[in-house]
Amino acid sequence: MKSILKTFTLVASFVATGVFAQDTDKALDLDQLLKQLEQGQIVQNKDNQRREQEFAAKVSEQDRMLEEAAQRRDQALQTSEELERQFQENEYKLADMDEALTQRLGSLKELFGVLQQVAGDTRGKFQNSVISAQIPGRAAFLDELAQSMGKSSKLASIDEIERVWFEVQREMTESGKVTKFMTDVVEAGGEKVNKEIVRVGSFALVSDGKYLDMNPSTGTVAELVRQPAGRYGDSAQALQESNGELVQFGLDPTGGSILGLLVQAPNFQERIEQGGVVGYIILVVGAIGLLLALERLISLTLIRAKVNKQLKAKQAKSNNPLGRVLKVREEFPDVDTETLELKLTEAILGEVPKLGRNLTIIKIISVVAPLMGLLGTVTGMINTFQAITLFGTGDPKLMAGGISTALMTTVLGLVVAIPMTLLYAMLNTRSKNIVYILQEQASGVIAERAERG
């Protein structure tokens, strides 16, 4: 194919040359063209013969390479058979040796199995124990021992067995001590500070009156971002300041579970915030009612003291209701009994609004506060049902906000209503007692004027 293409190429070149020569008046004759074609064919035949000779030489070389590859294959198959036979023989030998080792170990095999199990279990306990904050690196030895005994036929030495015994005994001993030591503590702000820590057995870590937490994976000690309620913090501070005397301290025997629940418990401010807008309105209304009740309590107490003083005095004074009522007798000394009775009644009626001022507002607050709590309850339940509609009931945390609002507004409403009701009853009773004294004294004045008449 290549020779044909080459021939056509020569012909085309000759034709082109002839055309060019014709254009330049230098044309070649047909004999010259035939001679050139003959010469090109001879050259092409020589190339083909050379290529055939090269191909024949390569065929013998390829036969030789194929024979060498077959020899290597046969040798590899023979080596594979030998290795497979040796592998089977080694397996039989290993089985016999394992059986012999088992017979020689006897009861020691069970002992080493128990030792491996104890090492693994103890490692987990050491990793989660707060004692590791003071004595680090204990779990690494037990981990290496358990892995080495599980992955190979290596037997534990006497020193390793005694060390396992020592570590277990040290854990038991340290769990009954209250000790102080220095270590790095990650504070709530993220800064790492080296400070003194008080360790209470294997239960708690305390520093600067704050509870600490140890991360089992990293072994770092950090302050709890949120501390438990006041009395537990006070006990932690008292423990750290103690010089050997007995102090009350809150222990968590569950390893941090109870402490975590205490930390998550909302404080007073957070409970109020759970009430939402309705809760704040209830508190504002309750504060207004409390201020009014305190003002009335102080005023009525002072008025009652002045009235009692007026009862013992012979001359009427204008600084108290009873004195102002009794002055009516002096202002109208010559009127008849019925007129004096009307004047005294008028004076008493003028004092009643002053004595009962703001009591109606207190009563209204005591009635409205539970209704506002009920309003917050309904609002919270609406939010809860909306969350259920959108997200379903799979995650209870989505419903917690609405339920908290519902419960807290009810509580706040009752907290405001109960004392307001009691204060209203007490203040109303004091006000009526003063009015009864005024009416009693007025009746005495009328009876005295009637006897005189």
C-alpha cells in the first residue's frame, strides 16, 4: 500500500513538473518519464526485500522469548507448589505447638485471659476517672498490655501483673482521699491557667469555688461553662478554703450525670424569661399592686395609730379621721340630734374613700393576674401545636418552648394573684376596722347629745 502511494506521489510530482516545464517551455519527453518510473520501482523493491529480511530475523527472536517465558512460568509453578506444601506443613506444626502450649499453660491460660479482661476494663475506668487528672498516663500502659496479649502469644511478665495490681489498688486508695494538686485548667473564657485543684476522691474536681470537668478523650480539665445552683457553689468554695475541718459538699456518685442535670436546670431569671411577654406584663402588674399594697399598709398603720391616740385624748385633732369626725360636734353645738347625726354621717362618708383608696385596684389585680396567666397558657399551647404541625412529635425540644411559656405564665399569674388577694383582704379589714371605730364614736356622740337634749 505504501509503495503504491509512493508511486502515485512520484507520478504526481512528475506531472506537476511537466506542467511547470510546459509553462516555462522546458517540457520533458515520455522516455524520460518512463525511465524515472522504472528507477522508482527498483528502489521500492529493494526496500521491501530489506523489510522482509528484518521480519524474518524478528520471528526467530520472538520464538526464543516465548520459550524463555514458558520456562519461567514452569519454574514459578514449581516454586508455588513447594511454598504451598511448606505452608501446609507449617500450619500443622503451629497447630501442634498451640496444643502443646495450651497443655503446658494449664490454668495459667485462664489467668492470663482474666488479666487481659481486667486490663481492658480498668483502662476504661481510668480513662473516665477524675483521678487521671492528677495521675495521667495510667490508661496507656493497660491499653498496651491488653493489645499485646490479645494480638500475640506473648505472656505477661510478673512485673506487668504486679503493676496492674498496683494501679487497681492505687485507684481504690485515691478514691477515698481529698487532695490538692496543680494542673492546667481551661477557664470558661477559653484561657488555660495553671491553678490549684481540689480533688474529692473519684467524684469531683473543684477550683476557685467552681466545679470542673475532665475530658476523657483529651485528658484536659476545664471549668463548667454553667455552674450549679448557689448552695452547691458555696459548698465548693468552703471545701477549697477548708484546712482539714469537715465541710458539707455535694457529691455526684453517678460520675457527672446528676451534675449535668443540675447545670441544665434553669435559674430564677431564666424561668421568668420562659414566660415571654405575657410573663413580664404579669410581673409589672404585680409590682404595681405590691407598691400600692405597701403604701396602703403603711398609711393605714399610721392612721390606726393616730386614731388610737385620739381615742385616749379629750380634745379632737384634725390630723386623723376620728378627730375630724368628732370636730363636727364642736362645729354644731346647738343643732338637734337628727341634724347632728346627718352631719356625722356625712363626715364619716367623707373619710371612707380616703381609707379605702387603691384597694379596688389591688382587688382587680388579684383577679386579673390569673386571667393573664391563662392567656399566656393558651398562647404557649398554640405555639406548641404549631411546632407539632410543622415538625411533628419526633423532637420534644421543639415543643419545650411553648410548654414552658404555658406553665410559667400560669405560675406567675398565681404568684401575683395569691399575695394580692391576701393583701387586699388584710387592708380591707384594717380600713373597715377604722370605719367601725368612726361609726362607734359617732353613735356615742349622738347618744350623748340625745341624753343632753
